[in-house]
Amino acid sequence: MKLWKGRFKKEADPKTNDFNSSIAFDSRMYRQDIEGSIAHATMLGRQGIIDESESMKICVELGKIRDDLDSGALAIDPDAEDIHTFVEQELTARIGDAGKRLHTGRSRNDQVALDVRLTLREDCAGLKAQLKELLGVLCSKAEQYSSTVMPGYTHMQRAQPVTFGHHLMAYAEMLLRDISRFDDALRRMNICPLGCGALAGTTYPLDREMTAKLLDFTEPAQNSLDGVSDRDFCAEIAFVVSLCMVHLSRLCEELVLWCSWEFRFIELDDAYCTGSSIMPQKKNPDLAELIRGKSGRVFGDLMSLLTMMKGLPLAYNKDMQEDKEAVFDAVDTLKLCLTPLIPMLDTMRVREDTMRAAAAGGFINATDCADYLVSVKGMPFRDAYKVTGELVALCIEKNLTLETLPLEEYQTVCEAFDEGVYQAISLDKCVGDRKVLGGPAPENVKAQACRVRNILRNMEDSVWKS
Ligand code: ARG
């Protein structure tokens, strides 16, 4: 039955029921809907807008409805128009007239704006916890492989030597920024729309500060039209999730490359790979590929939200019912992706020997060879660069590396070379000397990991708590 049937002479066309209804995707908010209603009813009672005894009755019964929904004793009616309607009707069915007073000074418009905020607040807290766990794994791996030399790339060409730990810590920085973006978006989202009513507030003497406080919000929304029609927070969260998915997708792209036989830098645990139905030798990194692939749907969610909102006049319009599927899909997808990614990284096997061989084979110490001529032999960098380029060409011609090229050959290109060059271009030295802040030297990587662990330890769990 519809809440709004008084004005209507006809029942709604049953064929449009499903189209109009949001119960299929807003029932996940039943706990938050009830929490909001308990706060509203408590305030109505304390303000004398309804009897204290009725307020109490409403709150007690709402608690029972929540318990019955939790336990499965009560099922959500799939034909209800939305979760707000369902809870209110169930309440009225149970306690009669008192239930009918709950909606005093409230509209589903401020109610839904509240419920989505409460729900996202919890979902984002869960995501933050998962991101912290992922960061913990990255730090452990970085510490474990702090001196594992690997080629660093630009343009997908071997460029300069780094350490595997350093490479992993680059992702840690991205994820830290993601967490801080979540905090930032949540802080802005954390204002309470209850009391904005349908769009124009209400004539009842509501205490909006009280409901905001009861529900752990920073303050009530300052403009009733904005309070019911703002969905910036959905778009912001979808963006934060999108950017986080970009980071996960880049990491997964690297995992896919690294476990190919062309690279063989890592091996993923069997538990996170699948086989082929026809090629018996295959071990495919499906989960990493799926995470990379799922980024697309999340970007789609963000685009849906922006497009849905851009032409809406103030205040509430039914278009806004579309917010939930998009933003919930975004947060659910990130949660879904983080769940396998954490153990997949934790259990990966790192082939330090292959990484080192790749690092040794790509002339990635050529810059260091030029730097040797500059700092030990006093040659201007541009000249040293040219000499080293000629040496690389010579090595390629002779199928050698800078490490295996005999000293006489060095000297045919430039007489200044002596035995010291081999020490200067040793990969461990090349990496170990890159001690500049932010560089890949093993001691730096350990310090980076330690710094991130400290940040994680000092991080507040619930940013909306003041
Ligand atoms: N199911 C609706 C939504 O999700 C609730 C608000 C309905 N308000 C209205 N005036 N029809 O947006």
C-alpha cells in the first residue's frame, strides 16, 4: 500500500511498481533508516512534539523491527515502494497510532538524504580498514625486499636500477592519498539533513542540533533546499573510489606483466590464479585482470552520478533515486577487489634472481657509468654521456654488458677509464648510493615502510567523530 494514497483515486498501475520502487537496492539501508528514525522520534518526544511515552514506544518497536530483520524473523516486502515506506508501515502495523506519528516534521526527502550518508559512512570505514590492511602488506613486502635490485622503467624500457621494495612503496604512497581523500570526502559529507523536510524545513519546533548530535554528525545542514537535494557526497565518494581503482588497476597490470614468462619477476599463489580449459600449461592471473577490468564499471558509476545530477532543478527530484545503485556499486566493487588483492600480494613469490638478471641486462647502470666519468675523472656530463652511449653501442655489438666489457675495450672508447669503473657500475652500489630522500636505497625503503606504518598507527578510525 502506498503512503501517499489519500490524493489518488486509482491504484498505481502494477506494471510500473517495480520501475518506481527502490526497495531492491535500498533495503541495505534498513539499519540506518531505523537508526535515523530512532533519533528523530527521540527528538520529537524531548521537544514535546509527540508524547514522550509514544516516542519511547516508537523507539522500542523500531529496535525490535531491526532485530527481527537482522535475525530473518521479518522479511522485507519486495513490493514495498522503498525501505522508508516498509519500516514505517511495519511500525504502524505493530503499534498503531503511535507509529503514524513518527513521520511528523519529516519527509522521505530528508530521510533518504540521511540514510545514504549513514550507509556510506559505514561502507567507507570498512574500505579504509581494508586499505590499511593492504598498506600493511605492502610495508612488510617492501621491508622483506628492501635490497632486491630490479630494473626501474620509463616508456616500458629498462631505465635505472631500483629496489622491489621501493617499487612497492610507490603504491603505498598512492593508497595513503586515497585514505586521506576518503577522510576529506567524509568530513564534508558529515552534515545532517534531518529537519530539512521535503524541501522547506518545517513549522514544528525541531531540535536539529539534537538529531545531528545523536547521529554523530558534525552539524545540521544549513539550507533546507540544499540539504535534501545535495548528492555531491555520492559523486565525491565515487571519485575517490575511482581513483583508488586506478591505483589498484595499475598495480594489477604490473602483477600481470610480472608473472608472465617474459618477465618472471613474481609467481602468484595457485589460490589466486586459474587454469585454461584447453591449454594444460596455463596459469592465468585472472583475479588481477578482473580487478583491472572492474575499474571501468566504477568510472561508469561516477559518470552516471555526475550526469544524473547536472540538469536537476532544486530541490529533490526522483532522478536522485538513481544515486544509490551507482554509489553503492562503486563502494561494493572496491571492497570486492580489495578482498582478494590483499592475500594475493601477501602470498606472491618474488623471483629475486630474475629481477637481478633483468637489471643486469638492460644497461640500467649507464647513467652511473657516465656519473663515474664526471665525479672521478672530472669530465663534463655531456661528454661523459656521449662516451657511455658509445660504450653501450659497443656492448650491444659484442653481445656484452657494461659489467662484462673488458677494460681494454673501455679504453678504446675513452682512455680515462680504469678498474674503478666496475665498482662504480655495480648494481648494488648504484642502488645503495641512491640515498637521496625518496630514493630506492635499501635503508631508505626500510625508513619509508617505517614511516608508513607510523602513519597507519596514528590514523583515526572514524573521521566523523569530533
Ligand atoms: N526512494 C526514494 C529515493 O530513493 C525516496 C525519496 C522519495 N521521495 C519522494 N518524494 N518520492 O530517492
